[in-house]
Amino acid sequence: MSASRSRFLAGALALTTALVASACSGTGAGGDSGQADDNTITFMTQLFGTAPDPQGELHQAIEKFLGKKIKVTWVPNAEYQEKVNVTLASDNIPDVMVVDPKSPAFGKAAEAGAFWDLTDKIKKYPNLVGDEQVLLNSSINGKIYGIYRIRPQLRSAIQIRKDWLKKVGLEPPKTTDDLYKIAKAFTEDDPDGNGKDDTYGLIIPKWPGTVFAASSPFNAIDVWFGAPNNWGVRDGKMVPEFDTPEFFEAQRYIKKMIDEGLVNPDWNTLDTAKWNDPFVQGKGGIIIDVDVRTTQLLDLFREQDPKNYGDKVLTVGNLARPDGKKFSLPFTGYKDVLAISKQRIHTEEQLDDLLATLNKLASKEGQVLLANGIEGRNFKVEDGVAVLINQDDPKVKQLQDDVDKAFIQLGTRASTGTGGVAYERVPPEEPYRKDLEERKKRVEEDLKTAVWDVSAPVVSPTAVAKGATLNPIVTDARVKYLAGQITEEQLKAEIKRWYDSSSRQIAQEIQDLVSKLGQ
């Protein structure tokens, strides 16, 4: 069970009755009679800025391409999950809704019949299928309730101060031992050359859950040492990552760096929104995150030094453990799905018509509109990537904002990489182009040693009901262990308490559900 599955557990059960009753009611989106307008599709998705004008250039271009009207409810991202829960409990569910398929509220609504089960339908529409494993990952116990929004399957990487590495005379890391040596040198060998003891190696922020959180630095290190990615099979039994010897090897490694002062002292309070600051300000020199953070760092260094910013950041992929064996941390390959409501889409004929339209939107031409914009207007294609143009024109800048802050959220195949069809957008400068080329090579190499989360397609009923209470047991205990507040034996005792508090049932349910998928 990932962090996203447990994030909104509180109060989910209280919504169940309302979800079932209202989601299946006859009143349609927008408060109409419940009959779908065949020429209008209603959507709801996240917004990261100002809502686009329905008469705007991009909105109109999308409607012209589809041959249908679209009506989008744009919701600020910070408020989105709350809006989802309220909408699911209302009689005003849009035709197409962006949701986390593992969230309890959606899962209950879907299994109660509020959304179309697309399992037997989706494969008729090639642009909607994508990667079979990712499609399964996005399912609820093997049932497909939405069209997944593609994300790279391998994004984990390490950003290192390139200039510091040169100063201390070390090579890029290949193993966890190498990374330790670099962190130690960054802390003790004055990598910035100012003659002061004012730097450290690894920068770790406070993470909202350090177990069942597949994108945290802690989980990346767990996998590097050979622990499962979330859940795995050991001796024929399903076990969480923290119930393995390799997990404890990883904790000793992390704790050693914390104890020796090689990690930022505020590692359990640093806001993730300020993660870049120590790196750019010359306080810390290593970040373990996703590869696209490199672009953010280059942007920040470019503001400081437009000439030499490319010499500041080195990015490497997943590391081998001390014995040379390599295990890489992959992701599920998707972020949310586009689910189809039954409130207005009542019949198979209506469903097929909508799926055909979404299949068209998922074509290259459709995804380029959503993720890049209008070719020749706000971008041009150069060497296979999108280069922005006319950005000093306010109308073009508005079009670009509509792409970046709104319409890209409706893209299912917009992300480039495995299955993605839109154009990658990078600045034309060499450091950005070089990073993109190196990223592609890293991903290809690390996918060979990827450790997949075998539990990704399933949802344990007990975890849904009790996960909000159970998950903090190990999460909090790990933080206390790393901070030196409890011993390793006490950490193991907390893991036993987690098992004794209904989690044995969770493990059994996950094992049974995964077994059924293979039948």
C-alpha cells in the first residue's frame, strides 16, 4: 500500500452511503436532467494557476480538433482531493473526472457502480491502453476504472554539486559506499573553498510518511540495499519493505550519515518546498529525488550565473549496494486516471462514443495540443523537441499558461518516455539538452534492474479501513530510530506491533489479491 492509498482514509467510510446513493442518481453534471449532451463532454481536473477562458485560443483549438464542446471544472490543486470527495457524494459528477484510483472514496464509488468498469472496453481503443503493466498498476484489484495519465516508470536519480565533486577530487558514485565517501568529503573537505566548516553532504527534507512513500530518499536507499519496493515476496509470503534484513542495512547506512553530521541537521523539519535551497545556497551537495529536479536546479543556478550554471549540477542514476548488486527504484508509471461517470453516460453506446473521443484526444495531435500547445503559435519543433516562441506576446503567453497550468492535466499520453507522444520541452541551451540526453540513457539502464511493487494493482480492504491508524506506527518509529531516540530492537518491536494491530490481515489480503490477478 503506497502513501497515496492511505492519504485520505480518514472519513472515507462515512462517505460510503452518500457516494452510493448520489453517484448513481439521475441528476447529471451541471444540474441537468441526467441525459448526456452528445456534443458536450464535462471534465473535472486540477488547476495550477488561473482557469483558462472557454473562449480562449487553446480551448477553442481543442474543441475544433475533437468536433465536440468541452466544459471543464478547474479546481486548484491544493483543494482537489477535498473537491473530489465532495463531488463524489453529490449529484453533480462530471462525465470525465481525474482521480486517484487508489483513494478510498473513489474506490468505494467505483465498486458501487458509480463509474464505468472499462476492463473489457479499453483494449478496443489503442491510444488508451498504453503499457499493460502500468494499466494493471492503475487498476483496483485488476479492474480498470480509468484511463491512466502516463508518467515515466523510472525517475529516481541523484543530483550532486558538480563543482564540489571536482574540488574534492572524487568521481561520480556508482555504489552506496561511493555516495557515503562523497557526503563525507562534502562535509569535511571544504568543497566550497571558503575555509569554513559550514557544509554537509546529503540534503533530506521532512517527508510525509517515510514508509509506503515510493518517492522519498529513504525508500530509494531501501531499494538500493535490496529491500522490496513497498511490498515484495520473501519465502513465498508477501512482506512490506521494512520486514526484511536489507531494510535494516539501509537504516544503519542512513543513520551513520546522520550521526556523523553528513546530513542536514534539520532533516526531519526541512520543508520539501525548500529542498533546493541548501543545494543552491552552497550548504549541502546531494539530493536524492526524481530526475526532473535537475531542470529546477539548473534554472536556479542560471539566475545566479548565466555563464557557468552548467558546471554546478551532475545527475546520476540508481546506485549499487556495497557488494556491487544493483536494484533500482521504479514508479508505478502513472499519476491518477480519467474515470467515466455513469450519471450522464448511461448506455454502452454513449460510453463507446466518449471512449472514441478520448482515444482521439490521446492521439499525438491531441496530446501535443494539451501538453505543448499550438505549433507555430507558442512553440516550434527543433531537433525533435518543443522550443517556445513568441513568448513576449501577451496572447501567446496566455496560451502557454493555459497549457502549463491547466490543459496538460487532461493529457494521458502527454509525458514523453515510455508510451508518451507529446514533444519534450527543454530550453535550447546546452546544459538542458545534455541533461535530457543523459536522462534517457540512465532510464534505459536502470530499468534493467528495476524492483517493481508487486502490490501496486491491489487494494487491501483492511488497509483502507485501518491504514490511517496503522501506517504511522512504523513511519514514526523509523524517524525515531534515525534520530537516535530508540534502538534497532525497539524499531523491530514497533514493526511487530504493526503486525499485531491487524496488519497480518493486510499482508494476507494483499497476497490473496495478487494471487488472484495471476489466475
